[in-house]
Amino acid sequence: MQLLNYWDVSNVINMSGMFAGGLNEGTINSFNQDISSWNFNNEVNLDNFLSASSMSTENYDLLLERFQSLGLENKQLGAHNLTYCDVIVRDILTEDLGWYIYDDDHLVNCNTPLPSGAFVTRWQVDSSDGDSYPNLGRRL
């Protein structure tokens, strides 16, 4: 595995789908590296950048913190099936810096590590009938 933390991406303007996994035939199946040292520029396209990439909650939180520290504004980030713990940083991105982050989920109990291979589900609750149905699941 090639470590990517020293890549210079400061001039890259299109990272759409770069680490997306399982969304399109021929894409990589998983990506889970800390790329929070990367210097992204404000012109970069991040749509579906990480969708279904299998990035860990820890690495995703570090990356969101990096985006916030760089002050990147008005970005759209596809993060299908990713989970985050740092609500404050994510809120700064979406509320103060104009980001639209879609398809990720807040991990409710971030103090309890999930065992390797744990299966995580997201439930959709319809308050009209009181029934709950799992609408997403993924193995960590």
C-alpha cells in the first residue's frame, strides 16, 4: 500500500470520485488513510470524493478538521456510508463555510470503539406508524 500523506495536491482542481468505492464498476473497494496533511485549494471539486470509501471515523474526522482549518468555502462533499464524531467541526463547515456534505452519519456514541467487522445500520423512523426499517447497513 502506498502512503498518500505526502502527496502534493495543492493544485488539483477535480477530485470527484477519487476514492469512491463500490459506486461505479471499476472503482477501488476501500480507502482508509489519513490524508489530513493534504493542502486542498478552494477550487477543488470534492463531489463523491469519499463516497463508500470505507474511511474510518477517525480519519474522516481528521479530514473534516483539515478542511475547516484551511477555510475552504462552498464545497459539496459526497461521503456516502462514512461516520463522524466531531459535530462541531462538521457544523462549522456546513453552517459557517457553506459546505453541503451528504450521506454521512453522526456516530452517536463515539466513546465506544466499534470492533473490527462490526455491522452498522441506519434506521428510518416514520412517526406516523411507529415502525422502523433499516435503510442502510455496512460492515466496518
